[in-house]
Amino acid sequence: MFYRICIFLIFISTSALFCDIDANDTIKEIKAFNRSGQTFLTWKENGSKWYYIYSSNAKITDVKKLKWVAKIPNNSNHFRFTHLNKKIEKVFKGRSYLNKIQIEESDDASKLLSDETGLFVSTNKKDSTTYYAVTSTEGGQVTSGANSLKAPIKEKVMLPGANLVFREKNLNFYVFFTDFSIWNKDGIDDHIHGYAHVFTASIPNLKETKTLPLCVKLHAFSAWKDQFHKYSFPIKDGVTIGMWDYSLTWWFGLHEELKTLNKIKEAPKKGKVINYTEQRLMQVVNWIRSNPKQFQVKIDPARIYVFGGSMGGSGTNHITIKNGDVFAAGHASKGYTNWSVNDKFNPKINRFQNDFKKKYGSISSNLETNLNGRKVYDILNLASWVSDPKINMGYLETANGTVDMIIPFWGLATFWDALEKGKHPYSAGWDMVGHASRLGSGSKMVYHKLKINESIPALANASCNSKLKFGYRFFGSVKEIKKDRIILHKPIKNKIEGMTLVLGPTRTNKTYFKVSKVNGNEIVVESGDLVAFQAPVSNYQKSQLKKKLKREITTADLTTLSNKNKMKYLIIDGDPKGTRNGHIQWSCSLMNFDSSTKIDDIEDTPKRWGMNFRLTKNSLVSDCKDDTATVDITPRRCQQFKLAAGQKVNWENWDHSDKKNPVKVAEGEIEVDKYGLATVPKFKIGKKGLGNRLVLNLK
């Protein structure tokens, strides 16, 4: 009998460890405060697995007739994202302020929430006076002052903020909370990432007080540690912020029902894809640009930029075009422009399709999003956005590598065509580079010197553009080289006649061949001697060979390396390297052609608009071969020059090659289109002096 009683008691005590505890709801020390549109509720946990949060406009003495608003797990004072997997844990290891949450401000992580402290943060939806209570069982007992607030909290709808938790030299760590009800639509706090987050801010030490530009850095697929940099980039005297895309969602989001990304057997087939990552990012950016007192410095809201490469470049592409009211410009290096590219094409062109399928569902399912019901792969085919002239987007500098094995090159020209159809400001570049290096359009227009409160031109159909028909390319290794043809390991099934062939595709290679015909696995060229051709050897290759041989390299060594390079080939439907809009520069406040005069300044008044343009050297493809070029120009982001559909506008072209004696060389009349945009077709631009000034006068 004694042993039976002992076993029974052990069973009871053990069960208490794993079951919800009532015990008259022994929760105590409930506290709450409101800050920046959010209510912070804390309590002392009692070891329960879950805690139920109740709210009411009246004092809470009994919760049996109330429906809980949130179900919070034990240990809610810890971040969830830092424990997603072992790789992430390793990145954040040793940083206590990235393990435990802190809701009060400090710069030394001295106010981390203590053990056994529960936490719930509610984003206010309306101005109200609210009471809160916490129980460890659904419908449990409440005691005023212990697990039920004695006094209400005054809640007010505001932009949610953040609080500093740690500073390491110039690198600052801030904690912020996204909307619990969006992250957990059923009220149960089990989102894969949690709703408590961190961002970093690199803030320079400046003697003078002034407003600073803000750059938002989006990391690549595997570049988590980039967000720990203690310096500002690319603007030394600016602020750079970064955060983590925990589940590598390409800075967009994922399916609302995903609780883990491990061992997913099939893609989600119903439900919605939510842009969690984009929302999280924009919440922080909007808070910082509001210049709150909790942020260390003041930001110039006219100079906010976003940039990144690879996955970060992909995020930059879609975030720039969707948030033109926030970002003056974005710089996207080697990013996706179309997530819906099908991987059934041979050779494979979308190596990440299975990754997308896991997070967004399949292309064929094309699930709805929270963005006005639009389908996810329609949204992430960026041409579908930018072809619409009604959207307000920032200036986008975007570039891709023609021998990049990671990000598709397929169809890039259709994205650029859509930008021009929508009359949006952009420049684009491409070069014979792989995935590792940073790449831009080669334009002299520096994206982080453009301002959101200055008019900007949308350029289209520039005669100085390089040629790229669609963005068709593939590359591989050569089996044998003959004078007029190369022989591949497998037959070519695609029609490539008339396209460009490059042997040894690198940035320094300037010798191209035109495909005449294809015979099975043979590619025949129109002219040139493929055997005699010597593929360039890069300086990097030379240094590596010298290091390997441990001696000076000889001509014979270079010939051997050149022949090895030549055994790689590239096929592309245009120029192997090039630019769109990258030869055309315009004068603006931070990139003024001549700061000693106002003759080239932007003019933007209710009745008149003016801007100077000039042909310039491009860093990818050098000079424009002609002395002049033509381009269609549409003023965008006009501050005062607002037009209505059907209005008549006179335009003038003033030659400013001699700034002391400008000469009118052309004029005409145009009609404002249905979108309120005025486009001057085939405007002529030269290289000399202050270029050519376009003047628009509203009749």
C-alpha cells in the first residue's frame, strides 16, 4: 500500500510539470505600460505551458464570459528567430541581447527581462482605455493586482517604435514588435519567427548635428553576418540599418500556415502568402524616417535608399518598385526580377524554384497574398507591377551577370521593357561576371545622391542603349574547337542562329562571334578564326597561377591558361555586356553639372519644368560611340509641375554645349496622357558642356 501511495504522489507531481496549472492562477506581478502605439504586458510565470490574455474596457474580475485575445507560450521573454536552426544559433551565439528580450532602453543589455517573466505586446487598433488579465488556464480565476490590472492602460494608435538594447562602437541594436494579430491570426503565439525582432543601425560619430541619409541593407542568402558591420555603407556620413530575413524569404514573406521549414513534404496548396518580411522591414524604416526621439540621430526623409546583392538584390528590386513614397532609390545587384520562371526549361534557369515552392506554394497553385488578393507569382513577376504607369516607384539601378549560375538572366529585358512601358526611372547593366562580385548599371548617376523630393526623369528607347533582345542565355564547356565552329558535349536543341557566341566569357573579353547555324552539337559561326582566337587571362588568374607555380609566369603559361579559358562558352541574344540608360546623366542638386551657375538646375514650378541631360562614359561599356543620342523623356516625381490628362504642353531643347550661349535647337507640342504624364519623344542629347536642357511649358 505504501508503495502505491508513493507512485501515485510521484505521478501527480510529475504531471504538474507538463499540464496547465490552475492553483487559483498563481500568476502574479502583472504590469503594463503603453509606448508608441503598443501595450507591453508582463507577469511572473508559474510554470504553465500556456498563458491566456484577456482584455476589456471594464475592470476584469471574471474571464469566464470573455474570449482570450492571445495565447502565449511559456518562456515568452526569449526571441524565437534565434533558435530556428543550428546555423542561426551559431550566428547569434554569445549575444545575450539576441536571446532574451528587453523592452526598456539601455545600451548595455542591462535590462533584459528576467527569468520567469512572461511577455505580450499588443499593437493598438484604436484609441481606448483597456484592462488586461492573464490566466494559466482558459477561463481561470483572476485576482486584481496579481493577474488582473487594477488600473486601465490608455491606448493610442501610433506608429510602433523600437528601443535600444545594446551598443557596440557605432553599431546599435534595437528591439521592435510587429503586429501580434497579423503574425498570429488565430491568436496563438506560434509564428515560425515570433513577433519580437531586432534591427541593427550603424551610426557614425559626427561632430556637427545634421540630418543624415539612411541606407537599408538587405543581406544575401548566406550573408547573415553582414548585418554586424560597425561602419556605414555606402554613405560614410550616413546611417545604415540591417535586419535578418530569418527563413530566407527573399525579403518578401511566406505562407501563413508554415510553422517550420524543415522536412516539408509538399508545398502549401491553399491559404495565403503574407509579406511578413517586407512588412517588418517597412515598419522599421517608417519609424526611423519619422525621426522619433528614441532614435539616436535625425534622418533626412528625402534621402532613404535600399540596396543588396543576390537575395538582397531580389528584395531591393521588389521593395523599391512598391515603396516609392519611402525610397528615393534602390541598387539591386544580381537579383531576381521574376520568381515565376519555370525550371522545366533546358538548360535549367531557375535553381531556386523548389525553395520558392516550399515558402509560397507552386507556380501552378499561384496562391493569394494579403496584398489586395493579388496572386504571389503575379506580384513576384515584377514586370506586372512596373508596366503600370500609376504606381509610384523609386529610381532603380539594377544589374545582372551573364555567366551567373545562381540567379536567372532569363527574360531580364522584358522587365526593363515593362519599366519603360510604365514610364518609370531606372538604369540597368549586365556583364560577363559570375555571382560573387557587386555589379551596377555603370551609370554616373549615383543612386544614393538622388532625393525623393526632386523631380526625376523616366528614360525610354535610348538610341545609345546596348542590345539585348529578351535575356536568353546559356553557357557551358566546349569539347573541341575548330576554325569556324565549336563542338559541345551534347546537342543544342534551342534556336540560337543569329545570337552571340563568346569563348572564355570574362569582363575583359571584347571579342564576340555571331552564330550562323547549329548542327547537332556543333555551333558554327559566320566569321572569325576560333582556333587562332586567344581568350583573355584575368589579373586574378595570373596572381593565382603565380602563387601556385611559385615563380614568374611565362608566355607559355599564359597561352596554356588562355586555351583553358577558351573551353568555356556563352550564348546570348544580344551584347554580352551592356547598359540601358547608363550613358545618360542629368543635373540635380547633389550631382550638379556646374555648381557655379543655376542654368543647369532643376526647374519645377506649376507652369514650367526644366532639366539638363548629357551623354557620358559608362563604366561597363565605356563611351557612347556617337556624339549624340535620342531618348524619350517623362518627368516623374514633379513637386509642383502637376499635369492633367489632355492638357497641351510645349517642349523646347536648348543646346548648352556652350553654357554662356545656350541655343534652342528644337521645339514642339505634346499632349498629356491619361495618367497625367507628359512624354517628349526622341529628345536629342549631346556630350559637350552642360549637355541639352529640356524645358516644358504648360499652355
